[in-house]
Amino acid sequence: MLPSLLALAACGGDPADRADAARKAFAAEDFATARTDALAALEANSADKDMLALLAKAQLELRDGDGAQATLVRLQSAGASGPEISRMLAEAALLRGQERQVFQLLGNDQAPSAWRLRALAHLAEDDGPAALDAFRKGMAAGDDMATTRDYARFLLDAQDYAGVAQALAVMQKIAPDRLDTLMLAGDLASRQGRQDEAAGFWSKAAKRYTRRIEPLLALATGADIRGKVDEAASYVAKAEKIAPKDSRVQAMVVQIAAEKGEWEKVRSTLASRESTLDARSFEGMAYAEALLALDHPEQARAWFAKALSLSPQNPYARLMLAESLLATGDGASALRTVRPLSDSVLAGKRELDLAVRAAQKINDPSLPALQARLSSPQLDANARAAGAAQAAMARRDWSGAVNALRQIPGHEGDAEVLKRLAFASSNGGQHDQAIGFADKALLIEPRNPDMLHIAGLVRMNAGRDPDQAQRLLKQASELDPANRVFRGDLARAAHAGG
């Protein structure tokens, strides 16, 4: 039997049936199955242009840039050409990290999908303003599902929820039951505190797209936010059955295990990827916490030190570095590290308890004051006020958030509380008040990217001092270049200023 026939026999099924199955799977947005069936169908006719095109599209949806590139070369050899092929080649180049090639391949193509790819290439080059400009040109060029989806995701990262809602309306007009539409509707509802509504969208997506993991992972995240860890674990288990090796599934497996304190499971799940883990990512810090829990404090200390150096404003990295330092016996360094958290009026029991233990280790003079704060009734009162403010923000009750935060004694001199007051005031339309809070926060911590960002954001929201707003947002983004919210807001400010 010929090799191609042997391969086809191994795959099973008539080539025409596999081609039909590939088309049906693609229409159902089951791209992994579509890829498998298309490959099987192509064993019988390797130059089938329609099937090669479908395979390339499935590979692009699966973010397989190398596979798509190889398929597109075959498609061109079979005689296919034209703007759509160029766009697919551009997307394959983008997935392979060849951003400059994207622009060359697209040339002067003015189609919405071409502008989408230019926008994504600009984002890959950390040029948010150019990305926003390209997205807006793509939206103006006509209704296109993928362009609108990626634009909406860009706005979601920038917390421009009004803009997301407008883009979502376009998607609902084009294809109301598409997975992307349902997922975005759920994500927007979740970001705005409408958790039950979000779960409804995700549940509908999970029932309609039974071979996709995205709605299951969203449902797991939503359940986890509500404190229903076992429910979250059940959704993750379903996702594991569909795509056990998918990095997103593995991340949720780690998250649930960490929340349950199953540290050996966390360590064993991530150990093979240790060299590629980003120390500041959730997985990176979960791995470090597992090392600490499993009595490897020196290794944990090194991980958390790297995480804090990469993300200096991350309170969890700071807290866990202090815990690691204390576990190694270095009480003085532990106390210095936790101080920015324990000195805040927002300090909770965990931060103060750690500071107390570190101070006891070295008999620091601050110990009595720390112990007094830890046992003070005001600690619980502050926690209730901070929690009430967070809940008010989640339901977009901006005045309620401001009132709750103002109940915390000492809020006038705490940069973090002032930052939250500025954010709530700005969203509530109290722009003078917002700028006042933000400027006080920046005066206290002038090099903190969070304070630079809020000072620029409130000015942009107020439509005032556009040059200063852009300058502040740029400084924040330069200090924390991985922050997508910062990049998105800088892009909006630059576009408005232009």
C-alpha cells in the first residue's frame, strides 16, 4: 500500500467525508478538530485549494503560526493568490514574531482585517497609539468580526467599558451567537460587577461550543471569584478533558491547587517549565510559594526577589518575598521589605502579622506599635471600609466608594487610598476632586507608576491638560511596560492629543 494510503487508512474515513467533517467543525468553531480532519482529507489530494485554505485558517485560529505558514506555501504552490492569502500570510508572520513583515505583506490593503493585523503588529511592538489608530481605521472601513473583537479586547484591557459596549453591539449585530460575542459579553459584564449576567453568557457559550475550553475557564474564574473553589475545580476538570496540555488549562489547574494548598501538585505541575516561567506571573509566584511551603526558602526568596524587581508595585510579590526572607532567618530584611505594606492604613492582618514576626525576630523598637495595630478594633473597621469601597466600585457606585474610603483614618496621607479615591471620583464625574486626590498621591510617591498613571488618567478623563496627561501616562508605562492598562490608556491619550 502506498504511504499516503497507509496514512489515510490510519486516519480512517473517506476523504470526502473528512473534508465535510472539517468544514462542519470549522463552522462550529472547533478548530482543533477541523485541523485534524483537514489534514486527513489532504492526504488524498494534497493540492485541494479549498481544504488547504480551511486548514490554514484553522491553524491561525489555533495560533499555530509555523503550521499556517507551511500550509500557505502549499496553497500558493497550488495556484492560490490574492489579498486574502496575503492577509493570512501576514497573520502567520505576526504569530511567528515577524511584525515588520506584516506591514510589507499587507502593502496598501485597506480592508478592515488588514487594519486589524497592522494594529496587532503595532501592539507587538509596544506602540499603543499606532495600534489604536489602526483599529479605528479598521472599524471605519466596515463591519468585520475579528477586527471588532480584537479592538474590543484592546479597549477592555484599557478599561474603556463604554467603548467595549459599542464594539460588542457591532459584534451582536454581525453574529450574536458566535463564541467571541458571547465571551466578550460575559467578560464585559464581569468587569462591571454583573457576575450573574456574565455567568449566563459563559454558560450559553459552554453549551453551544462543547469542544472549546474558553467558556469553561471563564466559568471557573467566575466561580473562583465568588469563593466557590470546588465548583471552579469542576469546570477546570471539564476543560482538562478537552485540552489537557493547553497552557490556559494548566494555569487554572495550578491556580485551584494553590488555593487548596496542594503545593506538591503545584510544584510537580510546573517543575518541567521552571526555566520558562515568568517570575511575576501567577504561575511563577505560585511555583515560588510552593517552594516556600515545601521548605525551600532560599529558592523561594530568589524567585520572589526577581518577581518584585520586575513588578515593584505588586503587593503579593512584596509580601511573599518578606515571608521568604523571614523563613531564611533574615528578620531585618523581611521587616524592611514588608514595611511599605504594613505602614499603609490599608494594611490587613496578614501584613501586620508578618511585620510583627519580623520585628520580634530582631527585637525592633517598632514591635509594640505594630502589635497594638494588630490587636486594634480599627483594623477590622478599616478592612470593612476597604471592602465596602471595593464592592461599591464593582457595582459602579462611585460616590459610595468615595464615602467608604473616607471612613478610613489617615486616608489623606496614604497614596494607595488616595489613588482609589481619585479613580472613583473620576468615574463619578467629580473631576476637580479626582485631580486633587491623584496629585496628593503623586506627591507622596512621585516615582510610583500607579500614582503617575492615575494622575494622567484623571486628567484625560476630565479633558484637561492633555499634554501633561500624556506625559504622566507615558512615564507610568515606561516604569511598568508590561502593564496593558497603562499601555491602553497611553494610546487613548496620544490619539486624543493627536
